[in-house]
Amino acid sequence: MHAAQILAYSDVGTIVFGWGVTAAGVAGYGFWLARRGRSLSRNVAPEDRRWT
């Protein structure tokens, strides 16, 4: 392989890895946020629940 091809492959891997870590972080935060919201909603009295 030529040096330019090796550099290009390592750059693509770095970019894909960066996007993957970012997507996993956002998905994990969304999952945690949904679970946290559900657990907190159980503590609200039924007469104070505006979403039902």
C-alpha cells in the first residue's frame, strides 16, 4: 500500500469511530433521560399530572 492510502484509511477509521462514539453517547443519554423521566413521573400526584 502507498502511504497516502494508509493515511486515508486511518483517517476514515478515526472519523467513523468519532461518529460512532458520538451517536452512542447521544443514544445512551436519550435512553437515560427517558428512564429518568419515567421514574420521576411516578412521584407526581395523579391530580398534578398534566400529560394525562
